[in-house]
Amino acid sequence: MFHTPIDTRSANATAFGRYPATKPLQFPLAMDLCRDQVPGAADCDGLRLAAAARKSTSTHAFLPAFANADWRVFASFCVARRVPAGFRVMIPGRSDRTLRFVVEGALWQESAAASRSKVLAAGTIVGEDALFSDAASDLDVRALEDSLILELPLARQKELAASCPEIGFELLRAGGAVIAAGGRPAAAREEQVAAN
């Protein structure tokens, strides 16, 4: 009726010749496979994004619980892209599952469905709805000035989640927090910012 876990310390565990019978195998999530493979560079776009997000007061601020090593790993899965002022980052009506993060500069975001527009400064996430939906976006996003954007396409999101599940989970949690903050009334958001 119930599944009984296999004991890795059984007598036949030594038949493989790799591990002694007295020591259990290490659980894969406890092994730090991602962080050890990314060099600790002095300048990292991920760390600059983290610093900008901490300073941001926007409801679109991307604030996952990442350590510095996590930011480096996260940035290694992203594609850094410099865009000139006026460049169209997202086009309404297109199904685009790419997440974008503003490292430098600012973007102008207009939503045709909600008739609202806003400026997205450094430290913010763009296109967070793509985390949970395949639907075409109604956002028209343009660069207000020369900007540096980190892009995380769907294929790279899947690779990140497969190789570093804890970082992938934090990405989902932080993106969900931005979506939830956007759905709350403005008075509730102001109370939360004042409380922090």
C-alpha cells in the first residue's frame, strides 16, 4: 500500500564498488552542482540586476532569495542584450515565453487590454505572465533609453529548472510575487512598501 524507500546502506550496495556500505548515497538536491561550475567573476550582470532590484520601489522589482553565487548561475543561463532607445522589446499579440530583466536603463510598458502604461526601471522583470501562460501577450514594451536586458528564453528556463531546481523554484516564486503584487489594489501595495 505504501511505498517503502530503498535503503542505500544494504549489503548489496558495496557490490558496485563505489560506496562503502556504511555511508548512504548523497541526495542529488544536496549536491551543489551549479554554483561550483560558474566562476566568481568580479563584474556580473546578475549581481548588477540584484543591486538594482534591491534599490527599486517598483511592484515589478525582481526579488528572489538568491545568494551571490545563485545570481551568477542565474545570469549564466541568460542572454545579455543591449538595446537602443526606441527598440521594441515585446510586440503585442505575439506568443513570447521569454522572461526579461532590466539591468540598466528603462523600458516603457503599455498594456492594450488594461489601458495602462508604466516605466520599468533597472531591477525589474518584464513578461512575468509567460511563466504560467502560453497565451499571446498584450504588452507593448519599448526601450526609453539605451538599456541592458537579460533575456531568459523558455528553453533556457527549462535547462535552469532541470540543472538547478532551487534556483528555478525561486525564479517562479519571485515572478509569482510580481504577478500577485500587480493584482492587488494600489492601497494594499503602498501599505506593504511602507511596512518594509
